[in-house]
Amino acid sequence: MADVSSSSVADPPPSQEEKSGEDLPQASNNEDGKSEVGAEGAEDAASDPDMYRYIKEDLFTSEIYKVEIRNLPKYICFNDLKKFLARHGLNPHKIKLFGHQTYAFVNFKNEEERDKAMKMVHNMQWKGQVLSVRLAKPKADPIQRKRRQDEGEGGQPPAKRAEGDQEEEPLSVQIANVVTPLWNVPYEEQLRRKEQEVVAVLQRLAKEIGNTNKAMLPWLFAQKGKYNKMCCPLEDIRPSPIQTEYRNKCEFLISMGADGEDKTVGFRLGKYKGGSCAVVGPGETSHVSAEAKRVVSAFQDFIRTTPYSVYSPETYEGHWKQLTVRTTRTKQAMAMAFFNPQKLEEEEISALKSSMKKYFTEGEGKESGVTALYFVREGQRTSPNLEDLPCELVAGEACIQEELLGLKFRISPHSFFQVNTGAAEVLYSAVGEWAKLDQDSTVLDVCCGTGTIGISLAKRVKKVIGIEMCQEAVEDAKVNAKLNGLSNVEFHCGKAEDVFPNVLNALVSPNITAIVDPPRAGLHSKVILAIRKAEHLKRLVYVACNAKAAMNNFIDLCRAPSNRVRGAPFRPVRAMAVDLFPQTMHVEMLLLLERVDYDSQKQQQTSSTQEETKP
């Protein structure tokens, strides 16, 4: 369900937590690769304030509540350590392990939790090892680290040092390489590469099933022999109906342009942790629609007339941060301007909103076609989720409307909707084909967003039950059901792991099909366990926007029953790739899984044996 190409389409300004997050290098290491800790971190921060400036800002970062746990047992994984800490009433914010090293960094949300962990875990025994705990240093700011490296390599930025050595590619080519890395690869070759990615996933899944469910080995051996070492047949990849200008949602950063133009709206050329904040406008990018480009151009013109500067993720100063644009086939467009108010008076902000409204309703911006204009205050937020920020409608309608498979869908600012509408029709049509539905069927649409999948199938089934954690999307889904004259659809708001087990247990229908379209990380383990336990659920269609990340879900659905995983396993019977993201390596994968019927298997094996022993 996640917008899997959002990271390439826009690299938003990092929140404080993101800047100091797990994906960044450790601040300082000894020669043995282990972090220097304790009071030294504070000394470094004092002697080099720029490197650790972020920890002094009034923004949440768990880096200041970080400890290092040493002498861990060998071969433990992330989940082992998380469960160990949970058993002792500890709730870490982040855990960072390093391969087979016997130490880990653990961040907590506040000083109290950190100190509690230090007292409880220090000198505790775990699997024969006596653990030790001590304070750990925060990570250095990536931009400052990069600058220090540059100074050490000649005292000037790499761009200056390289000047004259070789001619740089045009910015249009550089940004295309970042956001659409396959832009110069023929489309047939793009499809071939994506299909091979899915082949590799299915081959790996075959190995994992063999390792976790020995009872399936005879079946698996036959499958691998027939399907190129894959666990199930892979149908031909289905292409996107259009390969350019297909995105209906883009998130643009507002920053200094790579060409030196201030207040530029576009895509970031590099990553913050790589030391870059410069952006390039979308004018020549192939995947952004002409409608979105018009909105970007108009908005850029507007902010350049204002006295407010661009927000700096390095210094936390400035105002303009991001522009999100959503467009539809019905020629509607939504623009969401993210603005850090800093210490501006409310009168100034009101005046800014008024001028923005006038510009887009009466002024030069009117021709951009914006039908819903929002102002979003993004200041010192404690949550990394943009969905938690309130949106203020400045002008136009509150929502936009899209048409898909002959149905109408309302879309609110934070609601999920597939970014390629034409390819989404291909995807949802395939889901409908595979689900084997009839008038007695009940469909569970898990992580349903605005209800697109369930609503597209509703007229063919007895009932559709949707589950979605975003309240705004649930409201949209309910409206969408009414818009399309459907009365056999209901939606529940909440985390899938909390809602799904109760919904599933309350169903007595003999013909239930679950369709799951989760975010990149996949389904919560509680949902997988509930699916396995509910043996009246025989069929599951898994829509994976990142099949590698969903691998653990696939394995748990298919593994042998145990004390933790109850109920007969599923096995994959059909797979297909659908290209929702041309010009990038991202691809959507459909996997149909069906419950293993052990009684039927035994009868088949018995009859086969009898046939073989007949004279």
C-alpha cells in the first residue's frame, strides 16, 4: 500500500529524528570498531558545537537518551534483543545491531526510561553472558561531517575541486538519474529487469519454505522443478498503460536550487546524510504530470514574492519546507504547502494565507488549476508522520475526486491512493480475477486506504470489510461507498494488528477471502498469526509494494505450525508483477496463497500409494 517510489520522488527535509536515525554512520568509533561513550560525547559536543548542534535544539531526538549494551550473546537478532528488553518492562525507541558483533546501541524516549534500562540491564545475565551498559555518544550531523571531510581533502567542496577536471552532466540528467534511474532504458528491458526481481523473490521464498516447513518438501520439489526453482508459477508482468507523466501524487522539497536559484521547488539532488540539500525543479522529469508541473511553477513564483526564507534542516531556521501536489484524471488538483511558522505572529500567518488564496483564486496562480489549496504548519513536531499534522484549507474544495474502474473516489490530503491510476486499474482487475469471488463471498480488505480494492469488488460479493489506520482515509472510504451506491461495505479504523483479529473471529462466513495491501514493511506479526489461526480463511491475495521487505510475512504464512504459529499453513500458488512505477526499479507483486488442506493431502497420498501397489 505504500507509495514505494516516494523516496526517489521526494527526499523530504529530515525531522530531527531522521537526521540522527539508524541509517546514519556512528559518530565516532575506536580502532576496534566500537563506539567511544560516556562523558566524551559531551566533551566533543562542547569542543565542536556544530557537529552536535541538533541535540541542543528544542526538538525531540532519542540520540540524547542512547546507551550501549555490551557483551551480548552471539548470534542474537533485533527481535531477540527487543523481546529480552520487553520482558523486563523496557520499551526502546530504536535498536541498532552490527552483524555478529556482541554490542548494540539502544535509544530511549526520555531520561527516565534510559536510566531505568541502565540500572536493570547492567550486570544482568542473558544466555550465559553478563551484560554491561553505559552511555553512548550521539551521532554527528551528516552535513557537518561531510564538510569536515571536504576540508580534510583540500579545504573546499568536491564540486569546486572537480571544476575544470571534467564536464558535469546537465542538471536535468542528474535529477533524472536520481528520481527515475531507468529513464534511458527501453521499456521492455525495464519490464524484464523487474520480472527478474520477482523471480529472485520467489526462488528465495522456495528455499525458505523448505527450511521452515518440511511437510511441504515433496510439493515444493515438484514446484521448483516445473517453475525454474520458484515456489509457484509467475505470470507475465503486466505493464503500466502509460510510462510517462503517470504520477498523481508528488512531494517536492523547497530549498536552494542546484543552479543557485533561491526558493526552488523540486526534488533533492542528493541526500541530507550525503551532505546535500540542493534541489532541481521537475520541469524535465518524465514521471511528473504536466498538471503537477504547472502547480509547482505557480507556487514557486508565489513564494519568491514573499519575504519568508526556505527552511534549513541544518540550522532549523526559515519557513518554506515542502509542497505536495495531487492531481486526478478529472482535472482536479490539490496543493499542500508545508510551512514552519517559527515565531511569527498569528497576524502574519493569516496575512500570508490570505495572499496565497488571492494568488491562486484571482491572481497569476489561477491558471495552475488548483482546486484544493492547503496550508500545513510543520514546526517542532514530536511525530515523524506528516499525517499527524493538521491541514488548514485555504481555498477551494476540501477534497479532490478520482475515477477508477468506472467508480468514483474522494481523496483527502492524507489519504492513500495508488500513485499511478491507470496501472492501479490493472492491479485491482488482477486481484479481482484471482480472488475467485461469488455472491456468497466475504472480502476482508486489510490496509484499505480509501477503499479502492474492496469497493471495486463489492458488487460481486456478499460483503466487504475494510480495515485502515488513517481516520481520514476511513472517512473517505465510507463516502466512496455511498458515492458508488454500495450498502454491503463497512470500514473499521485502527491498526490492522488490533482490529483484524476481532473482525476475523466474528465472521462465520464459509467463503472468506482476505486481500492485504500493507505499507512497505509488511503486515504486523499479530495480523499474520490471526490469519493463520482463522482456518475458515482459505484464500489470501497479498499485494506487496516491496516483496523483499514482505518476505518474513510470506515465510510466516507458510511455515509449519508451532506453539507460536497456530493453524494450517498457506502455500503460494500464483504470482505476478504489475508495473506501477515506470522509469524506476520499483514494482508491485501479487501473490495468491491458499490454505493447505492436510486431510485432502493425506487422501491423495493414500490413493496414490494404493494405485502404486496394485498388481
